[in-house]
Amino acid sequence: MSESKTWKEVLADRIPDEMGREVDIFATQIELRKQGKIEDTVFAETRLRRGVYGQRYDNGKRFDGSSTQALDFPSGDLVKGPDTVWDAPGMQRIKIPFGGLTADQLDVLGDLAEEYSDCILHITTRQDVQLHYVHIDDTPDLMYRLASVGITTREACGNTVRNVTACPLSGVCRTETFDVTPYARACSKFLLGHQDAQDFGRKFKIAFSGCEHEACGLASMHDIGAIAVTRTVDGREERGFRFFVGGGLGAVPHQAKLLEEFLPEEELLPVSQAISRVFARLGEKRNRARARLKFLIAKLGLEEFKRLVDEERKVMPDDPEWTAFLSDLHAYDEKPLKIAQPMNGAAAADGFEEWARTNVYRQRQDGYAVVTVTLPLGDLTSNQTRALADISRRFVNDTIRATVEQNIVLRWVSEADLPELYNALAEIGLNGPGAGTIADVTACPGTDTCKLGIASSRGLAAEMRSRLAEKGLDMDAAVEGLRIKISGCFNSCGQHHVADLGFYGISRKVGGYTVPHFQVVLGGQWTGNAASFGLAMGAVPSKRIPDVVARISESYIQGRSGDESFQEYIRRIGKVKVKRMLDDLTDVPPYEIDSSYYMDWGDSRVFTTGDMGKGECAGEVVPLVQFELSGCEREAFDAQVLLENGQYETAYKQAYSAMVHAAKALVKTQFLDVPEDPDTIVSEFRTRIVDTGLLHDNPVTRGKFANYLFHAQRRNVESYSEDLAHRFIEETQLFIEAAYACYGRMNVVSN
């Protein structure tokens, strides 16, 4: 770039006018905020809608454990709010609709990571790209450069329609109904900045899938999930979608509900707009914990929600954009770079066969393959990014996509080029095998950069990848196909709810120290578009989680019957047996015996120092409260067993009992003789724990989980369903975790 010109000036002829104006507006807003002419709360939403986050940087390490001291990042606590966003580097999220990338875009992303970030490009579980340690003053230039290659950061975050995702095999999948790519592209373009999608109380996520049986777009866990289907009318095939609404993970996952068995393709955009209007008008605005679409549907009921959407659809003025894209669904069809040719026994380097077995997918187009480039923890360096761009130009043109499992795929590879492509990837360290296997661990940023992280999901994932990679060819085929997904907290950014083996970060007090733990989540199903969600069934110290994986995997290998799936095996043996299998792994030795338990993965420091206790009086209280909270966990687990046995009403009531007892345990730190009456316990809990701010002061829970108890106390349940009981048990577990965290911060003793 010329020293006398800005990036905006240098790239003027390559930046689309509309995208350029958007960045101009944001640059002006930054200046007005510096001058104090925009309120902090308003600017916070403004920058989030441009994908600019504050981030955590108090651990002094990158995801892979390498030191960041040379980058001269400040040390200290979190970036705590919009008023301090100037004080330290933050995170820039970049929208990549359906994960589609070009070689030129990869080049620019690599340059930006090198010039503004820490030379690391991160692929997320929503096919986005994230750059960390970016200073907000640099974001306008970064956005101009992205715009020059057709990328926007608009509405990558905030209370907006987030990145629209789609199966990375769309258009080349052997079992898909039809290619959903043009529909995902049209939906993303139509709703971006749409006036009817600007007044949401929370984020809104959309996904497309080409078939029902694979994971594909994970339609069941989205606000809108569209699965490609066809029907024949008067001898003519019509395209449409099985159309789901109200799904979501987060702290309490909701399975999406079927709104339409067949939504005609021409109704995709207008119905999505109508849903946006209903959500904007009736969705919760004040209580963010209840502001997702799933809560509105749960409140209204599916039939009433459908009625409101149908009414909204009827009164909306016609918009040519609704169907304009249908006139040429092939406008953006991919074209192969080379003529398809078979391998014909061409010589290949060592390691090629194992890589090809796990990382190569034969397309429905004869002679072509999709190659998955496995990215450990979703990261690749600036140099690797630019080299990958060159490799794509050499072998596949611009047929590149990011995946929800944090990898990148190259589509339309001529099979004859596979050995040579493998060699090219090996030269840049991206030839690792194991894509889509148990070794391909998914994890959110956790404590490395996320302000909500409790435990090191990235550190644990790195350890798991290393251990599982060592097994390699010796791995049992039944176990190899399992999925491990890890979140640093309960919010499920790592998608732990839909994994075969899921984990989310929590903490426990042991001997005055705070010890990193993970909840073990079993029962989730990745395939079938995230067909089922798991439940947390017990807390295990972080350092023993690899042992959990090894023990459960070995049990499955030894105990499965024929082709029995992992989910079927876990259901057959039951949660009681699984829990018994893990009981000894929950023990934490004293710090003096083994200090490693008190450190997180990839960090040599004690997890936190915490209060060591004050005298013998406090020492007597600790066992009492922890004993009672442990009893609450047992009650919540018993509720899971009842749910597993189909006793939904009893399971629900058991979970409520566990929740009330957890509230009682906290109340007893101040009022030892609290009556046993549940209503009195809830009242005392509100007065002594919630209204005094003890629960709200916790940065992890922020008091929102208290509402689970208050809502349950007021709720008049008319019908006890499996779905209701499942969600309430999840809420109960989270409430108990909130009680643990709250007690860990208390400096009070019983009176």
C-alpha cells in the first residue's frame, strides 16, 4: 500500500459501493464513540453487529500453548465492557455464508491475520472465520480489505441473523436430495440488513441441509432449519423443504419443531421474513436468557406460532427478491479446474493411504473427490492460509468451503491429482488424517480468549487429539467414528450437546482451591441433523477427562452387540452403570499430593488461588454445603434415570426437588434452620441470595439461572412430556452449577 494512500483509497475500484458505505459508517461511529457522542450501550451493539468483540487475554497463551509475550499483549483481567474496548485487542468475526471461500479471499484472510492479528486464522463451528487480538482502531481498514474480495463482517455478531450455514458437501454429495447452496446464498443475502430482522432480542441462526440422515446442516439445532425434499405433483417434481423452527443449543437445548412438512421453494424467503417479523414483535427483549426464538415458541405453542406466521405472511407486501434467485439456480454453479481422471495405481507417499481413507470423499460426479484439510483446533497460520490458496488454484479453482467441524474442504479434485495434492499439503503441515473421526475433536475457544470460558476446552481438545492420534491404525472401527465436542462453559459453542462424547467446563472447590472440571454429556447424536441432545451426568476433574474417554470407549468396544450404535449401547446399559463406571475418576487428591489437578491443560499456573477458608468455623460449613450440593447432583441424576425409563412426570418432579434443595443449601449458609416447605425455601433464596446480589455477582451465572427456579415454582404443568422433562433436567443441572459457583465466591458462614 502506498504510504500516502489509505486502504480505502487503494482499493476504491474493488470495494462494492454498498459495502464501502457500511464500513464508512462504522469508522464514523468509532470516531463519535471516542468523542463521547455515542453511548456505550449503543456502541456495544453497533460494534457487535460488525463482528467486533472484546476478548479475554489473561492467560498469556495462544490456543496451542505458545507464548504470546512477544506480541506485547497487555496482561491482566478480561476486557469487561464497551467502555474498555479500546484498552486491549479484541476479536473480529468474519461471516462466510455456507462456508464458501475463494483462493483470493484466503489470501486476504491470511494477510489480515498476519498484519492485524497473531498470524492465526480460526475456523468456527458456524463456518465463520475469527481473528483474535485485533485492535478496534484497525477494524475499518480490515473491513475495507475484506470488502474488496466480497466479504462482509456485517451482522456476524449481535442480535441479528448470524452466518447462514449449509452442508459443505452441498452439490457434490452422493445422497443429497438437491443442492441447497443457492438457497443458503439467497437467504443470507436477503436477510442481511433487512429491516424486518433488526429488532431481535437475541441472535437468530439458520441452517440448510441436503438430506435428513447425515449431520449435514444440523437443522434440528437452529432457529430455522431447512432440509431439502421433493414431491411430485401432476407428474412434475417440485422442490421444497422440511422446515423446522425453534431449535437451539445454548445452556438449555431445544429440539427444533416441524413447522411445515413441505415448504415450497418459492415460500422460503417470505416465510423466513414472516418468522423474523413475529420474532421481532413478540420475542423477549428485556430478559436475554429467555430471548431466543425457542423460548417464544415454547411460550406460545407451535400451533399458535404457526398461526401468527401464516397471518404475517398474508399481510406482507410482495417482494420480487422472494423468487428472483429461482430463475437461475445454476448461476453460481461450481466448475472443475481439471478433467476427471482416475488414479490408475499412481505411486503415493507414505501416509497417503491412511489420509485418503479418512479425508477423501468420492463425489457423486464420477472421477472427482472432496478432500478435507484437517485443521487441529480449527487453526491455521497466515503462511498456511496463503499456501492453501495457491494449492486450490493449482488443483480445484475456487471450490473451497469451511466446515462446522472446523476444517476446510477442497471440492472437485480430480482423483488422479490426489497423491500430488497430498504431497502439497504435507509441505505446509496440513496433511493430517482423521477427518470426521474421534480424533477430529471440536472445541470452542474456552478460557484462551472467551470472556465466559470456565475451563480450557482448547487445552483439553489438544490433549485428546494428541492421545487419539497416537492410536492411529490400531483404533477400533466402531470407536473411530464417534465425535468428541468440548465447550469451555455451559453455552455449547463447542456443540457438546450433540456429540457422542460431549464435555463442558465447570469448576469445583477442593480444599480452598478452585479445580477445573468438565461435565460429561452423553446421549447426543451428531447424525440425522443433530437428531438428539445429551444430558450432563456428572462432573469429572479436567485432568481425568482423557481417562473418561478411554474407559467409555473401551466399554463400548467390549460390550456392544453386533452393529449396535454408541447411542443404542449407552441406552441399553443405562446411565446408572455408566456413572458407576466413572465414579472413581471424580476424586481429586489434595494439592500437596498431586498439584496437576489444580492446573488447567496448557497452563502451568494454579487454576485460581481462591479463599483458603477462615478458621475452623468456616471449615465446618464447607463440608455441610458441599455435601448438600452433592446430594442435589445425585437427585438430578436420579431424574435422568427416571427420564430414561419414560417416567416423565416423576423425573420432572425429582428435578424440581433437586433444584429446591440446591437453593436451600445456599440459604443455609445464612439461615441454618430454614423450613422444609419449598415455597419458603424459594422465598428465602430470593431474599438472601438473589436480591442481595450474591448470585448476580458471579461472572459465570450472572443470576440468570435463578429464573429457572422461579419459573418452575410458578409453572402449572398440564402435560409432562419427554421434551419438557429433558429441558427441565438440563435447567436443574445448570442451577446446581450456579449454586456451586455462587458458594465458591461466598465469604459467609451460617449464623
